Amino acid sequence: RRPRVWVSQPLFDDVVEQLGQHVDLDMTGEVTRYTPQQLAERLAEVDGALITLNERIGAAEIANAPQLRAIANVGVGYNNLDVEALSAAGILASNTPDVLTETTADLGFALLMATARRITEAERWLRDGQWGQWSFQTLLGADIHGSTLGILGMGRIGQGIARRGALGFGMRVLYHNRSRLPDATEAEVGAQYVDLDTLLAQADHLVLVLPYSASSHHIIDAGALAKMKPTATLVNIARGGIVDEVALADALANGRLAAAGLDVFEGEPTVRPELLALNNIVLTPHIGSASQATRRAMVQLAVDNLTAALGLGPNAGHPPSAINADAVAAAKAS
Ligand code: GLV
Ligand code: GLV
């Protein structure tokens, strides 16, 4: 029997269809939002699934999926997956790191610049016909070059942002991370390790690039915001839940933080009215990895992961970017 694979959303058909050499494909023609029940029904019928971060998969969704062996997440962050539940069920999960690093670092930097220099606010002002009221002090923002860039979360994307800041804009780059980078890497990306309070206190611009988990939930809360400079810019390209959005909206509305740029939100695709009401905020709809070339590369990597996880193709049994290979092996051995 050929394995059966479910593809949760329209991705790039020509890339996904490579899977058709090995498996029967159950493609989705239209963008779809699934209930947990619908996810469970789809997963019940297949050996593997290619999914996006909008599909949340945990114990309940896989409870009736005895044949399911592989889930390929088209995205680097995988807080939509309950990895422990998947491992216990012997399901090999994978994500798409590396291929999106530079594209996402580009977006982080674009959002930082748009936020600090008030680009979208300036465009609204122009389109509203306000240019006639121009004064010498209209739309003044904060400098990027020569300022202090803080990076919270120093994975590959954080390092890409550090390089851009240090090498391209002459910034002093500080970072905080659960583990410190090797000295040679710190030197190469031009960043200096500091504790979280120092990072908050010294950053002129703070970019959040850490994975979302119970320990990073609301790490930027009212207390953390109070430690930042009132002139600072905050940019979040990681996951919405890292920031307490109510506290952020309050700080932005009351002059305790100059501006924020958000690509991710706690209630995606819903954005809080308190955020929408603010002028000193740049909002983008989770487009960090959204370049033509990178979105294709992500699907290609997910296809390669899924093929290998199903024991097929040249890397059979060894997906290039598995998340839980050791845990699955241990679950199978026990
Ligand atoms: C997008 O946020 C991703 O994790 O790839
Ligand atoms: C996370 O995997 C990152 O690339 O920052």
C-alpha cells in the first residue's frame, strides 16, 4: 500500500506534487481553518501530514490516527505542535529552520526601521492629505545607525539581525539568550551577552526572536516594559504570546515606550482593538518568512522531511530537520 499524505493548505502545488512519486496525496484547494474535530478526522486517515502553524496538533487530534507516522510543519516555530504527545505516539515531527533565517532577519530589520522612522504613520499622514500642515518637527523618529540594538533570543534569526545591525548600521549589539554563544560566534555577529535587565535598560531598539514556550510566555510584561527606555522601540517577530499586549498598548498610549512593530499577535488573525487604535505602532500580518524564494524553499524542505520521515527517498528514516527523532526512537524502543 502506498502511504497517504494530507496537505492542510494550498502551498506550492508543483513542489508538493513531488510527493506523488511516493505517496497518495490528499491536497486542499482552498485556505481552510480547521476545528480540532476536523483536524482529528483528517489525521485519522493518513500516514503523514504537511501542515502550517495554523494547525494546532496535540493528543486529541492524533488520538484516532493509528497510521500517522510523520508531521511536517512548514515553519520554523512549532509551538502549534504538542511534541511530547507526538513523540509518545511515535510520530516524527519536523520543521523548516535555516531556509528562512535571512528572509526573516530581513523582515525584522524592515520592521525595526519602519517603526523607529515612523514609515507607515508617515504614509498614512501623506495619504490623509496632511502634508500641507508640515513643520520642521513633523514625524521625527529615532536613529537606527549608531544606536544600541537589543536582541532577545539569539538563534539563527537573532544572529542574522545582529549581523545586520553591527555590520550594516554600526550599532552596538547586546543580546540575551538562555545559553551564551561561543566567543567566536559573538565576535563574528558583533554581539555582546548581557542579562535580561541590562538588555531591557540599555536597548534603544529591542527585537524579540525567541521561541514561544511556557517560559517565554509574557516575558515582556508591564514590569519588563517599565525597565525599558521611554524612547525605545520594541519589535516582535517571534510569537505574539511573548508580549503582554494589553501592557504594551498601555505603555505605547501613555508615553512609556516610543513605538512598537509587531508581526505576530496573541490572537492571530485577530488583532486587539487597543493595538489597532494606536498610531505609534507598525502592524504586519505574520510575514516574516514571506518571500517568494523562501516560501518555496520551506515547502521543499517540508516535503523532504516528510518523505524521509515516511521511510522513503534518499534520506529514508532521517529527515533533514526532525524535531523529535531521539524521543520517537526512545518511545519505539520502550
Ligand atoms: C513562522 O513564524 C515560522 O515559525 O516559520
Ligand atoms: C530559530 O530556530 C531561529 O532560527 O532563530
